[in-house]
Amino acid sequence: MNPASSRRTSSPGVVSSNSPLRHQQQHQSSALRTTWRHSAGSADAFSSFLDMDEETDDAASRSRPASSENHAPEKQRIYETTAPSDPGVTFEELIERLIALPMSKQDAKFSAIFLCLYRKFAAPSTLLNALIARFETTEQSDLPQLTRASEQLRLLQVIAQWASEYPGDFAHPKTRQRLVDFVESIEDSHVYMFAAKEISLHLENRVEDDDLGWPFRDGEDGESSEGTGSSHLSPSTSFMHSSFSENVINNISTLDLSDDPTNDPARDSGTISTVSSTGRSVSTMTQASSAMLALENAQREAMSLELTARCVLTKIQWRQFMEIPDDDFARELTRIDWTMFTSFRPRDLVRHVSLSGSEKGSSKTLQNVNRMIQEFNHLACLVANMILLRDKAKHRAKAMEKFMNIALRLRRLNNYNSLGAVMAGINGTPVQRLAQTRELIPLSVQKDFLRLVILMSTQKSHFAYRLAWDNSFGERIPFLPLHRRDLVSAEEGNKTFVGENKDRINWKKFEIMGEVVLAIQRSQRTPYPYIQRNEEVQRLVLDAKMFDEEIENSEPNKNKMTDLPLRARQLYRALLRELPRRHISLPSSSSTTSPLKQRFRTQFERSTTSIHSIQRVEQFVQYAKAQRMYATLLARYNPGMDMDQEERVRLTARRVGMDLPVENRFDAEREKEKGGVFESTEKGEEDDDGGRK
């Protein structure tokens, strides 16, 4: 056996294909992929996050390489018997996988998921100390020169990616100084000087990070930035193999990997050509700087998109809305959503689902997430209020038809967030019950809107939307409520630490959350083409002031009683919405005001001039809403409550594919015939009496 290969197998940075650790990684990734795929197509979308032991044997056999079956049968049997009883992975095993060479698609996504979510189980100083300690261990090992250099360069690449994507993790002075000292110790080496320069450029971006919501932080719970058992690196103590750098440089400088056969004097003389390395470093730095600049610009622009609630909706705003082209309205909504969507990072969304309501409002870094959520709710409320603003059904039908066309444009723009908000307003209870209004909408528009309803339906855990989202390869904005719900389900339904001593990390949980994070990251990296700002649409959407019962009742307002007549009209309309709807088959002559509505109107005109009367009406409106919801839920979960016994038997038979026999009721027919004979006899007698007279 080759000594070099044996040493390479024992490398702490390279995981062998026959090792139990590699089998465990492949088994976990395969089992997770199977569970996540099944969760998208079942009603219990998140019930299988914890119950994945049933697929252990099948997933392990699929993910195990064919070569390992011949060379390591004993290791396979040990793994198959010990894996189910030993859940989770240690922090050291995650570090091994982080710096190892990716061997699959799941390994290629591992670094992005780990760097985004590691704050759930480790502090930045803990991760930095582990990486530096691993760098020292590899440097002092007896591995071949190229193997040792490749492992250390991969480790430095991970640190550079970490510093570029999350510079706020190095906001703590001790953690930052630790990394600066490490970079200074390797920048004199010809092998690591370019990686050290790249990390130094990333460290120039000083960002203050908000640690609110992270269970592990620097400077708390005994976390130390100095590292345990290792001192600061220096050129004289760290690089024990002084000739290693020169040997690698002299060997690499003689290689020619280009297709150009021209002579290069630098190659013949043995000197180094730093053009490619410098260009790669500058290119990487340019991408990181542009991403940081785009984030700052988006945050600055998102601050100008605050909801102001200045103008109460009137017929003037309604006519203004009807005159705006559908494409212009949809494009402006997409521009607003894209600005808010790119103003935060996926890690902010992870923190948002981990905090309580008061903590979300106090965190400055989460204000961009809160702003987008508020804009979603505001748009849904705007759609409902704009439709219900007019009293006549024909005017409501025009507004509803226009919003349906806008929803179709939003789907073509792959703006699923505003699409969900518009559909939430149209399918809400106040608008959905307008049967006469919907009958006035053209059938073609209703069919197109029905396709959107199927797309955004909740059946099979939003299976149709997830399929469309995965196949949207261009610019796209996600349906944020669903992705946030996925994070909440993974966070609350799975433990972070498992095992008897709670010292092992449940990485399956973070892989589930990582799928959501990576989807958001990919969508943020594909911007929309330039969309010109439409000031008219922006002001109409952001400045609209509406009455929403849920917001009014959930957020106490001390000044809501200042305008009693306005409040009385609002409560009167809310009370009318709770009354039983009129049947559409009634003739127009019977469309006069019902006695109940007339009585309500009279009472409002007489006794709504005091705060006490307004409060009593509010309580009555809440009672009417509760009764309507109770009746709705009772009918939904008890479909056979109003059926008679005969109908229940018939439906039960139909369920198993049988039809009840047709019963011939001779008694009823005879009685009917007798009644007919009796009536004809009486009629004949009357005729005879009339003739006699």
C-alpha cells in the first residue's frame, strides 16, 4: 500500500469513503431528502420531521457507495446497528464536514447552511477557535505537502466565506482580535498570503451585530475568545516546516495548465505569476462589496416605504385606482416587495421566528422583516376595503375583477408574496360572501383566478405552490408566510440538542431549516430588471387608511373614541356584515331594507352619541362575529348534522359504492289516488248543483 495514501486516509481533514463517519453523513442526508420530499406532498407536512427511523435501512442502502460493500462489510453492520440508538452529531464532526472536500450536492450546501445557523448551538468564538486549532493540527501533521496545503486552503476559504457573509459575527473585540492575529501569522507565507489578504479585506467591513435571540454569544456563559489549549499563531511557532512553502511554490510554478502554447519567461525562470490569484481575490472582494452595498441600499430605500395611513379611502381613491393600468400596479407592488425582501438576510428571518412579539419589535435588525410582514397584511386589507368601499354590486364587481387581473400579472412576475396578499383579501370572509358581485364578473376572469386559487391552496401542505416555486428559475419573490411557517415548524417541532447528555446536535433539524434558507438566498441573488418607480401607486398603497376590525380589536387605541360619528358608522357596517345574507333568487322588488336593518339604523341614529353606547355596540358586534364563526365551524366539522336518518343511510351506502333500492310505496300511491277520486267526485257534484240551479 502506498504510504502517501495511508497518510492521506488518516488525515483529520479528509473523510474516507469507507469510514463510518462518511456512511453516517450519507445516511443522514439521504434520509432527510426522503422525508422532506414526502412532507411536501402530504397533509401532515411537518409530522415526519422526527419520525425518520423507519427509512433508516432503505436510505442507508441507497446512499452507501458500491465499493464499500466489498471492502468494509463489518463497518456497515456496526453502523446499521448503532446509528438509530445514537442520534445527532458532535460539534467536532460538523467541523470535519465543514472543511472536508464536498462529495455530493448535500455536502456542497453544507457550508452555507452551517454558517447561517451555527449560532443556534455555538458562539462565534467557539467556531473560530475550532477552525484555528484544526489549522494548527494539520500544519503539524506528517501529511504530504500538497494534501496539507489543500486542506488548509479549504479551511481558509471557509473563514473567508464566513467573514464576507456574516461580518457581524466578529463584532466582539476579542473574537475580532483573535482572527486578526491569525491572519497576520499566515500572511507572510507564499501559499496562504492571498487567502489572508482576502480575509483582511472582509474584516474591514465593521458591522455591529445584534445578538438578541441567539442562545450562544461571545463573552457570555464562559465563552472565551482565546481558545483552549492554543496560543496566538506566529510565523516562528506555527510553521514548523519552513521549507514547505518554498517547495510547493517551486513545484507549482513549473506547471502549465493553460491552453496557450506561448513561452512564458516567468515560468521558465521559476518565478511566481500572481495575476490569476490577485484577480480571483479582487473578484471575490468585488462580489462581497457589491452584495454589502446592495444590502445597504435596499435597507435605506425600505425605510422610505413605511406605512403612513394618511388618507381615508373614498370614492376619489377608488376612481384613481380604477384608472391605473393593471401592469403598472403589479410592477409597482413587485418593486416594493423586492426592496423589502432584499433589505434583510435569511438569518434575520431565522432569528425572527425564535423571538417573542415584544423582542421582535425592539430589535433594530429585525425591523425590515417586520416591515415586510406589515406590508403584506396592509395590502390584503387594502384589497378588501377597496372592493367593499362602494355600495352597489356593479362597482364592487369592477374592483374585484381588476384585483383578479392584477393577481394574474403578479403570478407572471413570480411575485408570490403580493399574489398571496391579494388573494387573501379577495378570499377573505367580508368579500367571499358577495355572491351577487361575483356573478357580475366575466367567466374567463373567474377561470383564470380559479387557477391561482389552486396554485396557492393549502392542500397537501401547499404542494402546488412549492412545485411552482422550485420550477421558477428567474426572478422570484417567495410567499413569505409559508416559508416563515416552515421555519417555525422546524424550530418548535425539533430539539437542538439530543442524546442522553444533551451534548449532540440534531443536525436534521438544521438541514430542514437550511432548505428554506438556501431557497431564500438563491432568490435574493437573482434581481429583477430595473422597474421604474410609480409614485401614484406607491402613495395609494402606503398612504391608505382603512378600518380593519382585527387590527382595531387587537391593538388598543386610546384615541379611537375621539370621532364618535365615524366610529358609529364603522360599527354599523361591521354589524350589517354579520347579518344573514339575502338569497340571490329574490326578485328586485323585494330588495327593500329589511325590518332588522331598519331597526339597527334607527337605534344607531338615536343612541350612538355617547362612549358608553359605542362600547355596548362593540360588544354586540364581537358577539355576532363569534356566533357566525361558531356556526361556520360547526357546519364545517359536522357535515351531517342537518341530515335526516334516511339521507345518512343513503350517503353511507354511496361511500362503499352501493345504491339503496328504490322503494315502491303502494300505500302512499293509493291514498293519493283516493284523494284524486274524492276531489273529482266533489267537483262533479258541484257541477250538477250548478246545472240544476
